[in-house]
Amino acid sequence: MKTPVPDYLQHVLTVCHDNDQGALADYIPELAAVDPNKFALALTTVDGTIYSTGDDETEFTMQSMSKPFAYALALQHLGIPAVLEKVGVEPSGEAFNQISLDKETNLPKNPMINSGAIITHSLIPVQKGISRAECLRRFLSELAGRQLEFDKQVYKSEVKTAFRNLSIGYMLRTVGVLDSDPVEIVNGYIKQCAIKVTVKDLANICSVLANGGVQAKTGKQLLERDVVRQVLSVMMTCGMYDAAGDWLTTVGIPAKSGVSGGIIGVLPGQVGIVVFSPKIDEHGHSVRGVDIFERLSRDMGLHLMEGTPSAQTILQSRYTAGKNNDIVVYELRGVLQFTESEMLLRILQDEPDAQTRIVIDLTNLTLIHDVGARMLFEGVKRLQANGHKVVVIDSEGVLGEEQVKGNKRVVVTEELERYLEKFS
Ligand code: DON
């Protein structure tokens, strides 16, 4: 059996192929010379699987799709409060290259529009001899799983015509938000925009965001969870500029576009989607890209506001074991967040007070959110207070060190069957 996912993606590409609207971004001369017919689509899952179709080997520059990752680097190194002192998180409702600041704070409204992205570029930590753009290139290469390069032609071409971005740089310097040389920062920002990728690279990069900052293939936590949350939130509200409301209602996936014709979208815990088609609309978004995202969101039920209830699945089974049937085993499955924990504790509260042993088996859980762990152990304490002996089986190590803190004695790392053998 062959999975139908590639056929479906190919079908979507074919259906949207005839949409010929939009125009190449001609304010960057080199972008006006690309082949307008290129068309590629990639989809990634949280476990790092990638499906791609069309011109999936064609390289193009990231342009504004680099902005969320520069923001992520700044957040990771400086922390959210320090970055918020330099750039806000409010949608601007204006074009991406608007020369404007927030009237009250005098800061750029958000890191997705150019003014916010230029200041964000200045916040990327520089190491000796390594420029900010190079630092971002290395970071994106790690996320992509291969060495990415700069497109020098596109960089030079944009630098020559960067009058608007230079105006923004000087404005930021004038009001004192930027405290370094505006020309150096704007040039660095333009270089960051010139990092070359394919849709497959972007899919690898997005898969890390979709997976809470963890790169599935290496198991490395490349981005902190709170950084991922901040980045995706800003992508949702500001990533599509002055079309953000339209995008949220019709597509409902945190996203970012680039004038090279790419759009990336990340649905937390589910998928990353990448489209490339160079003709863009008046907002700077790929026309066929928007078309594809609308279609995928509709067909695959990906709209963020269409969350399906997951709590029905937390209890896989409840049974008794042991010589005298005095062990009650609760096998959990899925993800333990607030809703699922509430359901579990509600079920556990029906357990009659007694000297019974209660075993809570986490083996089939895929993730325990912090609130899930806190509620679980609070439940354990209350069961103990009612006279139960309680153990939590964590043979797969789904609980993190922090989550176990203070509850080590309750957690058993051997397999459920082994544990139960002792009582049979
Ligand atoms: O700063 C610029 O104008 C470009 N380097 C990037 C703009 C961009 O991609 C806007 N997004 N769609």
C-alpha cells in the first residue's frame, strides 16, 4: 500500500496550476528575473517526515520568511521581555514596508514587518568575527539539516535598491530604538533575506516549529518551547501583514510569506506546509501559495479554530490485576494536557477509598504538558491521602526531570508487566 498523501499534494498542485494572477517582485531586480512558472509544495509532519512535489529542488531566497527565525534567535538569547522592549507584537494593518512606528511606544509594531525585522536583526547576538546574518544562516542550516548558502546576486541586487529599508533604518536610529549603524544593520537584514532554500529545506525548518522546538530526527531541543509559542503567535497575528485577518479567517494557520514567492505555515503539533510560486499579490504573498493554503486548510481541516476535542481518548483501559485483584491499573494514551488531566482526575475521584494499589501507566502517552504532570501528581497525592498506594509507570521516559521533581518516589521506570509480576 502506498500512502495517498503525495498523490493528494500533486492533485492540489495541478488544480492550482492555472492560476496565473500576480506579478514578480520587481523592486528587487534579481527577483524580477526568476522563472514565474516554478511551483512547489511540501508538507512535513512533527516526526520529520517530508512529502514534496513540483519544483522541490529549486532554490529561492527566504526574504521575509527569515523574519520569524531571526526573531526566534533574538528571543532565545535575550529572553522575551528584553526583545519586547525593542519591538512590539501588535498587528500593524499596514504594508510590510511601511515607514511607521507605534504612536504610543515609538517602537516598530511587530517583528514581521520590515521596521520590526530590521530592529530584530540588530538583536541577533554577534560573536567574534561572525555577522548576524551568518549566525542566522548557521542556525537555519541546523534546522534544515544541511548547509544553506546566501544568494549573493539577490543580496547585491537588493542592497543597490534598498532606499526604503534604509529610510526605515535611519528612522529607527533617529528615534533611538536602534543603537548601531543603520546601514550595517539594513545590509545585514538584506543578507538574512538572501538565504537560499528549497521547499524541502523550509519543511525541515518548519517541522521543528510544529514539534515544539524539537528536531524529530536528532531529538535536539533547538528552540525553547516559550520561544516557539511567541514566534507562532506573532506569525498568526502579523505574519501576513495587512491581510492577516483575511488569512486567519480563511486559512487559520500561523504563517509567513516572502516576496520571492514562498509561504510557510505551521500548525502546532500537526504539520508544516511550504509553497513556492513566485508571482505575488499586492500584500507580497504568493498568489498560488494563498490559493493552495486555503485549499489545504479546507480539505484537511487544518484551521486552528477548528480544534477537535482530544480528551475523549486519555483512558485506554482500566482493569484490575494482582493475586487478590487489589491493583487497579489505569492505562493512559495520547497527550496529557489540562483537558485530559481534568478528565483523568474526574475518573480517579470515583475510586473508592481503600488500601488498593493504583497504577497509572504512561507508556502510551506521547507527551505530558507541564500542567498535565502537575495535575497528575496532585491527583496522586490525593489518592495517597485516601489510603491508596500509587505508582506511575514511566518506562518510556515521557516525564521530564523537571516534571518528576519532588515525586521521584512515585515514579517507576520498569515496564508495566514486569512491575505487575511482583504481585502475581
Ligand atoms: O525587505 C524587503 O523588502 C525584502 N527583503 C523582504 C520583503 C518580503 O519578503 C515581504 N514579504 N512578503
